[in-house]
Amino acid sequence: MPLPSTLYRLAVVPTRDGQPLVTRGFVLAWLSHLFHSLATSTYVHLPGFLKELGASEIAIGTLFGATSALAIVSRPVLGAWIERVGRRPFIVATGVLHVLLCGLYMSVNTFGPGVYVLRAVHGIVEAVIVSILFTYAADIVPASRRTEGIAWFGVSGQIPIALGALTGDFVLLRMGYRELFAVTVVFSLLGLLFSLPLGELGREPAGNEPVRGVLACATQPDLLPIWFIGAVFATAIAPVFIFLKTYVMHTGVGSVGLFLALYSLSAAALRVFLGWVPDRVGPKRALGPAILAVGAGMWLIARATTAMEIGAAGMLAGAGHGLAFPILVGLVVERARSSERVIAMSLVTSIFDVGTLVGGPLFGAIIEARGYPAAFLSAAAVAAVGLVAFVPWDAAAEKRRVLPP
């Protein structure tokens, strides 16, 4: 079947309940997330800028870790606020802030406290944009194809991983970091503009569910193993997004653009053409191979001596990411209470911040002590050991699961 016909069948043809997967709101949210993510993904080159300012690997890892810590703390609190105020005001407000913050990088001349403050605020804003737009998408896709819909929406975050890295490669070959930061201003502005037509969604009725707080949602027993394996996944891929730039600078093997282009294309293609697999075979059956693929990608980076091997590692890790994240989001939406969806989505989208918080200082220290191969091998071990711990824990949690009245 030709590609356009396949995409039409997958996206536009209604489900059994008469609802199409892709609607006007879905497209606008998708485009907004695409351009905001393009701005964010371009900062994969930020460690190179910080290195030029005199920052060490440990300092870079600590900076990213501290930024993530603030994002982790702020996301669920802001999620509870968003539940009360509504989605749209926060989509617009954080979009405006994103534009302003991207512009502030052009004024950075030294590595000092100002960089920590800027990264901290930027991390919080990025966190809210991702969680709220994913929540918006999860709210409007048909429940019968939720994992597939989230996978399709997630392509708007995967494409920028490649384009952001390639944009950085292109600009830095011809100009400098300040020009690159100016490009991120344009990307974030486009993200804001596409979000402006989005309307507020009606709230799902909570039924007889009792009102609970952030802590109760975070400690819900059947969600705990999901938070855990999400953190494992995010920690395993953390060295790519923090240290791949300096790895390439140090070894001269491959490039950031090559790895992330193949990573992104692999993830996006898998989501578009195989995004239906988790709904068909069961999300948890597909999750194990996805986590192992991420680990295999990290193992291959540690062993790489050619650009081709770096590219193959990107394809492996990208395939794992392409399935793992929508599966995690789908499981959270299924298990969380409808009245706490924004809070739950804020928590699951925080997994990348958890990975950066843990992986930044940890892998930075390993690089300083033992070198880059040891750091990437450690990341592969995190994926394998974490999956072994998750399987029996989640099986036991599901047996004890109590649905809300």
C-alpha cells in the first residue's frame, strides 16, 4: 500500500467510536510541540559552548542535574495548578517565556551563577511545555488508540532531536553559538504562534473519585513501577544528551548530528508504522525490547570506532526510545485517575529530568575517572538491571491494583 494511503488509513479513518486520530487541535498542538522541541533540542550543543567558557565535565553534568532537579520538583506542583486554571493559559504563558529565555543565552559571556539561574528557569519552562502539550494530546485522541495517538504525537518531539542537532552542526560550521541561540528564538516563537489558536478543553468528569494531592498520585502503588522504569530508561539515555557533544570533540568519531539524525528518524519511523504494536500485543510486552534496545545503543557507543557504528547506535537507541516513551505515557494515562491526569502527565514527562539529575553527575564523574566508554557501558547496565527489577515489581503491583470507585 502506498505511503500516503497508509498514513491516511492510520490517522484519518475514524475508530469504531467514530473519532479520527488526527484533528485540528491535534495538528496545532503537534506543530507547537515540534517547534518548541526544535528550540530545546538545539541545546544539545550547549555543553560545547560551556566547555569553551571553561566548564569541566563534572560542572556541566552538575549544571544539567541541578536544572533537572528543579524541573522535577516544579512539574507536579504546576500540574496541580494547571488542573485548576486550565491548559490554554499555561500553554501561552510558557510559550512567551520560552522565547524570552532563548534570547537570554546570547548575553552569556562567562560560566557562573547566571548560567545556573538561566538553565534552571529554562528547564522548568521546557518541562511545563512538554507535559502540558502531551496532556492536551492525550485528552483529544480516542481512548481506543491512545498509545498509538501518543506515539504519533511523540514524533513531534523525535524529529527535532535530529533537526536540532543538525541545525547546530550547520550553524556552528559557519558562525558561532550566539547565532545558534538566535535560531532557537525563531523556533520557540513559531511554537508559540502555533499554540495561540488552541482552545481550552472541557474537563473529564471525575465521577466518584476522591480529590487527592500530588503526593498521593506520585505514590499510587500501581504507578510506582512505571515511575521507576521510566527513570531507568531516562538515565540510560542521559549520557547521549549531556555528553555526546564532548565525546565527539574528544574522540573525533562520528558527529552529534549523525547520531541524533538516525536516532530521531528511527524513533519517528517506528512510531508512525509500528505505533499500533503496543495496543495490539500489550504495552508491557513491547516495553522490555524497547528498553533493551536503548541499552544496546549505549553499549555500541562505548565500542564505536567509526562513524557507521555511531550511526547504528543511534538507530538502536532511537528505536527503543520510539516505543518506550509512548508506552510509559499510555500506561500512566490508563492507571491514573482522570481527575489527576495533568499531575500524572507532569510526573511521567519528568522522567527525562530524573535521568539528567541522576545521569549528569554520575556519568560526568565516570568520564572524569574512567573515560567515555566506561560511562556508556554503565548506561547500558542501568537499562538491563532496571528492566530485570521492573518486571516482577510491576506484575505484583498489578495484582494488588484497586480501581477507583
